[in-house]
Amino acid sequence: MEADRSGAPRVKPEGQWHHGNLRESLVQWGIALLREVSLEQLSLRQIARCAGVSVGAPAHHFGDKDGLLAAMAAQGFRQLVALRRGYLAPLPADDLRGRLHALVRGYVEFAQANGPLFELMLGPGLARRGQHPELVEEGRASYLFFCEVVQPLLPPPEHCAMSHADALQMLWSSIHGLATLRAHRRPAPVKASRSRTLDHQVETMTQFCLAAIAGLRVP
């Protein structure tokens, strides 16, 4: 999506509800503009101009730029959960490997397709995250969804080499690392023709997670 000379995207963001829901409209315009300008360049004035409202409208709904950024990040988490749910929907509950693969694919694919938003959701650019309840809630819901899918793969607590909470954190960290590399389009340090493809990396990460889980089992 390209921007015109005013900085406004030439195509309205998908799901644009105009002023019937101004708060949501501003969030969607902010996400769309984040594809065109850096986080530092993004401004409430610019978003208001794109939405066709007064300069004071964003401040009325969000207080300041951090408030709008937090709302954008919260929306990103909702989109991430929805994407992963969509991939999981056709899979039976007992297809644990298939569900893990779908979970990995959804996470990595979202990061690759929405790099700036993904960075806003989980990177250091947004200060005082804990002061934004909507963002805290949606981020927690996204992580709990991950745990809900992965936990059935873990050994029972009495046969697991570490707590389930620690195991889930390590598995998520591995998947998140791959997603971050894809979001920034960073190649592997060693050249390999297949290792850069999304399908191959998702499958390899799935196998890695399954091997790690198998290694957690103790007598």
C-alpha cells in the first residue's frame, strides 16, 4: 500500500468504519500508517488528517501518542489470536502435532506480514506498557492461547524436567525468536537455499519444539 503526498495511504485500511466508531477508525488508520512511516515519525496529527477528523480527536480518545500506540498493539494481539484460531479451526483436538505446527505458522506468518506492528506489540518502542490495561489484557490472552495449545504436548508435571510454566516460556521464546527474524527479514548467518523459506523454517521449528518437549520427559 503506497502513500500519497499528504502521507495518507492511498487505500483505506481494511475494516474501516469511518466515524460510526471513531476510536476503532483511528486505531486502524494508525496501523495502516505504521506500514508507511516509522514509529518515531507517526503522529496523532497525521492519523487525524488521514481519518478526516480534528487534530484533537485522537487525544480525546487516547490521551497521547502512547495511548494510541497501546491501542494499536492491543488490536495487533487480537488479530494474531484470530489468525492462529483460523489455522487451528479445521484440525481435530487430538492432532497435537498439527496444532503445534499451525500455531507456529500463524505466529511467524503474522510477524512477517506485519513487521512494524509486531515490533510495536512486543518490542521496546512502547513505554509504560503496564499502564495500558487493554494492551496488558490482550497480550496476556494471546500468550494464554499459546499455552492452551502447547500444554497438552508436555509430559505430566511429575515427569517433566522443569515446571510447565518455564517450559512454555522457553518454547514461546524460541518461536518468537524465529518470528522476529522473519519480521525484520534477517537471513540466517549461514547460507542455505531452503532454510530461508517460511514453510521450511516453520516445519523445522515445529520439529525443534517437539524434540525439546521429548527431552523434558524424565522417569
